[in-house]
Amino acid sequence: MSTPLTADTLLQALRKEHVTLQEHPNWRTHNRNHKGPWGPVHGVMLHHTAGTNSLSACRHGLPDLPGPLCTGLITKDGTLHLLGHGRTNHAGAGSAAVLAAVRAERGLPARPGPDAVDGNACFYGFEIENLGNGRDPYPAAQLATVERLSAALCRAHGWSAASVVAHKEWTRRKIDPSFSMAAMRGRIAKRLGAVPTDPPGRPRPDSPYAAFPGAAFFVPGRRSALITAVGRRLVAEGCGRYAVGPGPVWTDADVRSYAAWQRRLGYAGGDADGTPGRASWDRLRVPRT
């Protein structure tokens, strides 16, 4: 989980990924935050519009659904139109099991569970202009922007491609977007691994530090020399909360210790949950094992 990016940091992340942008009036403050909180955020949700000339509807809303309906709309020419920042009416209720899988960055359930969680509160939402009938093509430029913007947000938050989901994967009520999410996540993962940083599981050859193995690695009972190394670094930073140890098994003591490290870095509330994320991991500088 993460604190949502500010409008400025969102722009910076998108521009670093070379996303073609158009900013619309008041997008920085255009939201539905008065209906409830936005954040912490857990991922990116993709949609298709099921129509054409969708800009006005996405920005202003529909008769039965006030706008904005998304953070941004990707038109056929590959332009990302920024329409809102904050809570938007894009996701609606969805599966608690899907949310848990996204938070852990693991594979999604084969089918969403009952609608039980407010997705508007915890996902960035992007609409992709397409009829969604299987006959309306997605131009290469449009798909490239979907890939780039998704990678930009994942990179900024330290997420993997597993944090990008479809509306159809969130709830049984929807079928969007009408392209393969497995293929899109593959593209996003490849882009995340193509930069001169340390993507999850692939350290630079010259780096003395361990690569971030992903949040899903840190589950109760996991045994690894890496967990011992993490615990030793937490003790060295004065954040160890161990009666015995640390390591080699991930336990509640590790969770408490890592939460103390997160609070040291300025995280609070649900953001200091004791599960390593990419940003806090990079700052801990765990040595290779």
C-alpha cells in the first residue's frame, strides 16, 4: 500500500516514462474526495469506455454517475488526458480477495469474489477509449501509453506489474478492458525491468545490496537467509523488536521491526504495516546473502 502521489509527483512519474500528456482545467483538484477518503492506494485499474468521444463523459460524468470517472483517459492517438486527481468514480465495489492479491502482489483469483470493497478509495483508474465489442482495435500508440503510464505508477510506488488489474478482474459485473491483461502485465513487467535500476529479483551486477523480492515474499513462516539479513539491518538501525533472533523465519517480530523502520521513514497508519515495499527496502540497504 502507498500514500497517493501528489499531482506534481504524478506528472513527474509520467513524464519520466515519456507518456504523451494533455492536462485539462482543474484536473489537480477535480475529484470525489468529499464522498470518502482516497488512499492508501494499492494499484492501477484499467477500463474501456464502451463508447467514442468519451472525453466529456469521463471528465463531467453521466446522468447517474458524477465525474470525474477516472484519473485519465487514453484516446486512440495515445494521448493521456489528465482529468482528475483523487477519488474518482471508476471502480465501484469489488472483490476483497482481489484486493488482498493486489496488496500481496500475487496472482489474482480465477474469478472475483462478491462485491465487498470500495475500489474508488484504493486504486488509480484509467479509461481507454474503445467500444469493447471485440471488433474495435486498440492502436499500438494507445496500448503503448497504457503500458507506460502503468509502469510509471508502479515505478513510483515500488510496485510490480501484479499491481495493475482490469475492471473485469475486480468485479463480476464488468468485462473491461477487452484485451489480454496477462499480455499487458507482461509488457509492463518488461518495461519495469528495462531500466538501469534494481527491479524486483534482479540486482545490478555491481550492487552490494539485495534486490527487493516483492511484498509477497514476506509471508508468515517464510524461511530464508535474506530474512536474517533484513532483521540484522533493522537491529542496526535501532528498529529491532526481537526477543530471539532475528531470522531466519519471517515472524510477527519481523513485522513489528519493519513497521518501526517504516515509521522511522515517516510512514504512518496503514502505510506502516510491517510489510516491506520497494521504497522502504531501498533505503534499508540489505546486503546480498
